[in-house]
Amino acid sequence: MKKLSVAKSVCAASLALACAWGIVGCGGGTTVNGVKLTGGTAATVNGTEIPEDDVTLEVQAIRERMGLTDEQAWGEWMAQNGFTPETVREQVIDGLVNEELIRQITKEQEITVDAAEIDGYVDSMRSRYESDEQWQDALEQAGLTEEEYRENIELSLLSNRLMETVATDDEPAAEDMLTYAQMFASSYNGAKRSSHILFDSGDEATAQEVLEKINAGQLDFAEAAKQYSKDTGSAANGGDVGWDKLTTFVDEYQTALNDLDNGAVSGLVPSQFGIHIIKCTDVFTAPSEVTSTDQLPEEFVTSIRTMLSQSQSSQGYTTWLTEQREAADVVVNPMPEGLPYYVDMTQFETADEGADNPDTGTGTEAGTEGGTEGVTPEAPTEGDAAPEGDAADDGAAAGEGDAAKEGAADQPAEGTQGAQQ
């Protein structure tokens, strides 16, 4: 059985939140946003109830996200992907049970998240939009209210911190490192390492003068970066901004770098961040056979090690959470009649289990990997709210020497104003 891709499995659009939206009469038989609610309890976790209406609204969010509000389309999609209303309900409840369990465990262990920290992440995400109207539109696209989004962040942060308490410091095994090096070597092929010197947009004359001196051999590139670059973070390292396969550069920068051979220096490259002079300092050619991690640059090996460590931590956390759930008193009640997402599946021809569909196969277990799947790349999603390891920062918090990298604008550190997009 495939796992269902849930639009917002953290902090589902619950009946309590529906009340918070100003909808009166939140009780059994109420209609919310065109969805008939039935009341009742879907499950209990150590005595804490999960309302059936939470599940109903969660399923409705899934249907709306995938454009399956029509009963015929909904039934056909379930049949094609090996689902039934019962299994959809089962998986949604499964995610909500895990969420509740995380809340209970973190409360017992006194793991908390400050409101100010959540504010910081919300403000960081909101700052990506030019107006409050665009921000609200993005929330709507994600099927979230701002309050729900805040709760998503809080739960993801709690999950991350809970993961830290059960994580081990075991280094990835050498054989696993080699296996992954062999897997990723070809994807790193052609990677280019570069350095840059950043000038203010209005300082073209100085940039041209420095470029001419570099080309004439009168000025060393690394020394020029230390002396002239406005990107002080990378300047301290001779302008080094690392490998393009391990980060994302602003388009103008990447286009110029693509045209450079090893050791070559670009002309003046304008971008939204100023004027760059770029030097390609290394090019990686993947060996035909990888027999040792020493055949890869140190930065690639470090990236692989980090990925494996995170995977091990995530798997360990998932195992631990499963054990906690098995030890908990979890009761799932039978599916009641009259649920709005129920469809008689006998009228639909069931397709093979392996039907290809981009909205399946990712799971609904909230918090098992430090956060849950988002909705769209542009909307503020759970992934944006708190990705594993560094919530709400898109995995690209600007650190020293990250000058030309895209996505570092969320929390810019001193001297990293280079070419973030």
C-alpha cells in the first residue's frame, strides 16, 4: 500500500481552528467551507481525543490540493492508486496520532519552543513576499491560515528537538560512505569551484581597473578579493564560494561560471547584488570507477557524510517514535457512516498498485523526519517552516563564505551579501 501525500499533515485544519476562523456553531452536523462535519472521535492517544472532524477536514484539504473535489474524480484517483476511503482515513489518523504523541512526549520532557523563535521564522518567510496580500495568497495556496502555519512551525521544531534527544553520534560506516560516493560521483561530474570579487553596482570603474590588473598578472586574484570585495565573508578566503553542485548561485553568476575553464577569470558580471569578477578555481571530473572516497573532493565527502548522518538520525528517530507509539494507549475507532469523502468504490475499476502518481509514496507520518511535506514551492509549507536540521531556513542559512549562494537571504550573517537570489 502506498503512503498518501498529505497537503498539511502537521496541525490539520481542525474543528477548533475552524472555530478560530470565526465560524459559529462548531458542533456535530455543522458545515464548514462546504464540508459536512459529523462530530465524534476518530481516535484517542493516551486518553486525548482526535476529533473525526479533524480527519474530515484534513482529507478535504488533500482533495482540494489535488483538484479532486468532484466525487467521480476522487473515486477514480483512489482506485488508480490503490486507496479506499477507509485507507485514506487510516493514514490521516496515523499522522494525527503521531503528531499528538510528539506533543505529549515533548510536554513530558519539558521540550518547548519560544514564541519569539516562531515569530522569527514567520517573519522570515513573510519577508519573501512583496506585500501582505501576496503572503496571504501563499498561505491560501498551501491551505493554511497563519495561525496554522505558526503551529506547523512549532510542531516541526518540537519534533526536531525531540529527534536530537534520541539521536546518536555514530559516524556513517566506511562501506556506506563508499557506496554513496559511488552513487553520487556521476552527479558531481563537471562541478566547478569558484571565487569572486564583489563590487558595488555603481563602482564599475574600480571593478574594471582591478580586472585589468588581474589579467595583466599585476594583482593576485585572492589578494584582490581580500582588498576589494564587498562580500567580506568570502573575501577572507580569497573570494572562495565553493562548488556549484553543492549550492545554487544567482543566475548571472552561474551562467558566467559555466563559460569558464579551470583557472579562467570572467569579465564584469552584473547581478542584483553588484558587479562580480569570477574565477573558476577547480573542475571535478568523476573517475570511471570510484574505489575510495579520497577520489572525491573533501567538500563532496563532507556533504555525503552529513546526508548519511541525517538519514541515520531520521531512521533512528522513526524507529524510536514507532516504539513509543506501540507503548502508548492508542485506540482508533471504526469509520462512521456519512463521511463526506466516502465513495462506494465498487463503481470504480481498481488499477494496479504501481500506478504512477506524483502525489503518492511520501508518507503521512508527521514529524518522523523532522518536518512534513509541503504543498507548492512558492507557498509557505511545512518544509519551509522547519526543515530537518534548521527550521524555516530552507537549508541555506548564510554562513561565512556563502556570498554568492542563492537562498541565503533568510538569516544573512555579516559579510555574506554577495549574490544570493
